[in-house]
Amino acid sequence: MNKLSFKNFKKSLIVITILVNILSGNLLAQSKNPSPLNFPTPKNIENMLFYIQRDPNVNTAIYAINYQENGKIDKSNPIKAYWIRYAEKGEKKDFNYMQRKFAYGIESKTVNNEEFELQFVSYKKLPFTLKKIDSDQKYHVFVSVNQKRIQVEKIFVRIEGGSFWLPNVKYAEVTGIETSSNKIITERMLLK
């Protein structure tokens, strides 16, 4: 190899090394912040229990108590779920049929007068409990993740590609109050 081609090879190698370092730094930053999106926090939502945010946009699924006109919970359908479409000026919009039946909808079963078992239609392996608690006489949603009982405030679902019918879900994070310590925690779980 002559001096000129070796010099060009050396420059190319330096440029490639710099590019690899920049790209790996970006990937490391993404692993710390799992989504490049800046999610808003829903505020002043009447009867909200918890919300779900997920890639690929900032639209947020809200899950609220479904009260009847008489002020009592609707036992046949205790949860009212809908979108706040932050990507569309914060418009409130009901789930469409496909979202309700195959993705974000919730099925419920009455356990007793003030307690219900909940399951997401898209992931029935993780049961949630909706119940009224004595301390504030309000309904809250609870779930057990990694042997920790959590009063759910929000759920984040990391999606990387896939399709509507088969999204590539990497994990879900549940954030809320751990019932044994009364501290805010976030627990990650891999969904299979």
C-alpha cells in the first residue's frame, strides 16, 4: 500500500470510528429514556383511575370510573376508557371498535359489591383489581408486578415497530404507589 492510499484508509477509519461512537452514544441515551417522545401528564380528568401512554405518539388512553346518573358505579361496566388525543389539540375521543375489542379495552368481572377483577383484552395474563378503599372511600386500581402490589397511576408500553395486529411490544412499566411502603415506584415487566 502506498503512502497516499494508506493516508486515505487511515482518514476513513477515523471517520468510521467517530460515527460509530456517535451512534452508540445515541443508542445509550435512548436506552435511558425509552421513548424520544415528550409525554404530557393528564390533569384535571374527572374520575380518572390511571392512564396508558405508549409509542408511537403522545395520545393517552384514560381509564376512569364509570358512574351512573345516580352516582353509583356501573357494575356491568365499571371502567370508562377513552383517548385524550394530545397530538390533535387534546381532543377527547372514544376508542374505536378495534381498539376497544382488541387493544386497549378492559373486561371486568364483579368480585363483590365494591370490588372488580379487570383484564385488558390484549393481555389477559395480568389481572388488575378495582376496589373502593377505606382510607379515602374512593376506587383505585391495583396490580401485582414483580411481587410488589401497586396502586396504579400510569402504564407506559414500549412498542418498537410491528403492526396493529402484531405490535412489537418490548415491555410495559407500571408506575404507582407500592402498597407496603406507600412510596411511588415503577416496575418494568416483559410481556410475552
